[in-house]
Amino acid sequence: MRFSSAEYRSWSIDDWCKHVNSLGVKTLSQWAEKARSSYNHAVTLGHQRKIAKRLGWLPKLEKDEMYRMSDNDFVQRFKQKQVRTLTDMWKSAQHWCEFLRREGRLETVANKLGCGYVVEWHPTDDVEYYVQRCNRVGDFSAWNQVDRNVADAARRFGLMEEVKKRVPRRPETGYSTKGGNCRSLPELAVARLLEANKIQFVTQFDYPFTFARGKRHKSKCDFYLVTEGAFIEVWSTTLNDTSEHFEQYLVRRRFKTDMCEKLNLRLLHIEGSVLFRQRIEIYLMHIQAVLNEAGIKTPRQIAPRQALSVQKDGNIVSN
């Protein structure tokens, strides 16, 4: 049985547990395989670990027990979870991995498990190194998402401001796509996924209604899917409840949602802030979950770097 995004957001942890129990699964991996849509929504909302813990899927440790555990103890715990890759380690017990990383022991445990963890070294004073890494991506903001470890190293060594002065930035006209320009990275990722699945779209398409802002003019959506006749909004890419314009954003969001319901227009909601709060992979899963729930198939998946790929068409500007 399928549920809407609004229903998933309204569920309590008890509601989620009841749903997962009805699936007859015993692990997060089984849940992801059997009910990808609900699992993706749980990950997007950050509930999957709470649900797993409530269902008793995660091994319980006594308070401060992690500090007393040896590397071999962690290896045995991870083996019980049947992990095979470093990604499996993070998915199965993120809090353990975070602890091991802080302690400088993650590589050792991963190697003992045969996960082939590789440590990449970054220079402490070579600005040109970071400029070149950014240029490979083609955009400063996208680089911060797809090459996070390197960007974090530049920030940690106090080199980020100098790097920022010398690398490409988002052009004033936006990122170029087949359906028009996108104004933000969350929108760009949606466009790249649509392109990969040959779904025809137009950006900044007019709604059949107006919103009063001084002079009345047509409200615009982020995407319009031509064949499917669906509007897409990528909401709140950077705003939160502490932002100066958050109240205005809520007014616009309510207005567009209410008008689409009133006119019986097909509106799909994508939470753009997920890209910045979580990994790119999680955001792509969220996009696919929303589209699949609406009956729009996206069988072809894309890699994080492809999702934020900036076209080299002269539309990139440097400071």
C-alpha cells in the first residue's frame, strides 16, 4: 500500500514501527529492498535509526561501553551486522563509525573487516591543489557537496577564502540544463535526474494563477513535466525558521499549494534542504521517491558527481 509524502511526514515513530512490522522485515536492508518508497521517506526525515532502535534491530551498548571496546570488539559487532563495505558500516551503525572516526580508529576497523578503507592525504598549505580539485567539478558550491572531504580540509587549514576567490562560481543566469536554467544545486540535481531518465521538462514555468507582489504577475514553478502535466516545487533550499525571509517563504508555499489544490493541478513537493542536511545520495533517493510515488518512473540512477554536474558551455564564471 502506498502513502503520500504528507502522510509519511505526519507519522509518529510508533506509526512507523507499526508500518515496518507489517512488512515482515528484520533489518534496515530488508526494509529498503521490500518497501523502497517508505524506507526512502524515513531516511529523508531522519527516522530510520530511531525506528530500527525502537524495533530492537541495533545492538544496545551500555553507557560509555564504546570507550572500553577494542578494535576487535567493534569488528565482531560489525560482523554480526553482515557488513561488506564501508558504506554498510555507516548505514548499519553511524554512531559507531562517528565515534571510531573521532578516535582515529575507523580505518583500522574497516581494514580488519576487509572493507578496503582508503585514507586520502591533503596538503596543509597548497592553495593550488584545492583550486584544481574544485575546477574538476566546475563550481564552488557543487564542489563543497561532491568533494566534501577535500573542501573540509581546505576549510580546516584556513585556505577556503583564498580558494573561493580563484574558482568558478554559480553564474548569475543559473545552471544550464536541457529544460532551462536552474537557480540552485537542489534544483540542478532534480534536472540531472530528469535528463538521465529522458523526462521532458521546462524550468520557471508559469502557473495559471498570480501572486500579488507589488505588480501582479504569474507565479512560477521550479519545473513543469511536459508529458506528465505535473508541476514540481523544490522547497526551502537554504531557509530555516531562523532565516529573515522564512515567514515570506511559508506564505508563498501555502499559497502555491492551496491554489494547486483549488485548481486541481498536479503538484509534487521536493524538500531541497535535504541536500545540505544529508548526503547527495539521500537527496537523490528522496527525489526518486517523490517521482515514483507520483507514478513517474526513474529507473536510471545517477552518481552524486553527475547530479551536480555543471555544463562547460561558457556559462560558468570565475571571480
